[in-house]
Amino acid sequence: MIPSILHYQNREEQALDLSEIVSRELQAALDTNGRATLAVPGGTTPGAFLTALSLARLDWSKVAVMLTDERFVPESSDRSNTRLLRETLLQNDAAAAKLLPFYAEADEPEDVMATLTAGIAEHLPPDVCVLGMGEDMHTASLFPGADRLSEALSPNAPPLLPMRAPGAPEPRLTLSAPVLRASGSLHILITGSGKQEALEKAMQDGPEEEAPIRAILNAPSAVTVHYAD
Ligand SMILES: O=C1O[C@H](COP(=O)(O)O)[C@@H](O)[C@H](O)[C@H]1O
């Protein structure tokens, strides 16, 4: 399926418009199911969007929030995606949302995988999923060259996997491709010309292992790319 691509005048407009779209989709899920699940990315791009979304007038007490992926670091680290969520989305009205943890203290992610997977099981697949993308065409923590990438891209992948990749300084936990692809709606949030070029490359035919974002671009659900310079 070819994604819809929305070009915004600037990053502020991108953050506000995407937050309105996601808010509407969450409300629709609440109307239908009485609850909703939202998956959001970490990293450097989504802060303004997450803060804008925290102001949405929703019954956040019925919304479960999870990350698309996490670095295996405690919240005291400024590399923690959970910390980003607490400082941005889980403020204002959205402070009432239920955060589904993607980190627990342990030596290795494998030690806590069963517990963290059990915590998200009843909330999958997400009703709404917003993903980031790197210039290397990774999304969530599905990195080219990562140790368990083939498994995470396969249709039978478990929902949550540990992942180690050459360019990633710490181990990761990531939602797998089949769970991400099964989301009710999919949004890709990107900024800057480097990511625009990476997206154009990923939209050409080729293996998902080389450009894991292709697993999302080819998803059966509607995919919208939100781009600003
Ligand atoms: O490491 C990560 O990278 C991607 C992209 O991050 P950005 O800093 O380029 O915005 C992000 O989507 C992912 O959630 C994060 O863990």
C-alpha cells in the first residue's frame, strides 16, 4: 500500500496537526471499545507532538500508553524513552493514562522479557501507533544489521523482543513488525531532509532487512507519513 505523505510548513504545525489526528483516532477507539491503546516512539523527534497530545481532551484514564521501543537503561538516563514520555505525554490531561512499562531493573533485557510481555498482552495490537524513523531506515528498534531483526520481521514474531544492533549503544526492547503492522492506524513522524531522502529510498522495492521501515510502509492498515523540514 502506498502511504499518504503530509508535508507541514514547520515542526510546530506538524506536532499540533498530528496530535489532533491521534486524539480523534483515540476518541474513536474509546467510543467503540470503551478503552484505547496508543504506541509512541522515543528519540529526539516526538517531544513537541507528545506535549501537544498531552493536552487532548480525552478520558485518558481509559487509555493505555506504550512505547514502540525502549533503550535498556533506567529512567535516570537521558537516553530513556520512558523518561521522555513522563516529561512530555504523561503531563496535563494525559497524566491519567496508564503507562505500560518497557523497562524493569535487571542485568539484561532477556531477564524481564516475560514480565514486560505479560504487561502489554491484553493491550495489543495498538489502536493507534506513531513511529519514528532513523536515517538508516530503522523504525522502533528494528535496525538494519540487528541481531534478531529477521525474527522480529517474521509473521510469527513474539510481540516484544530484545534487540542489539551495531549502531545502538545499549540493548533495546522493541515491538515486532507483525504487532506494529496490526495497529488500527499507523503514523510515521519524520523531520529533516536526511530522513526525507531515507524515506524515498525505503519506498523503492527492496528487502525489509535493508530498510526495516518497509515492514510498516507495506502494512495492511492505513499508513500516513508526517514530514516537516
Ligand atoms: O532510537 C530511536 O530512534 C528512532 C528515531 O529517533 P530520532 O532521534 O531520530 O527521532 C525512534 O523512533 C525510536 O523510538 C528510538 O528508540
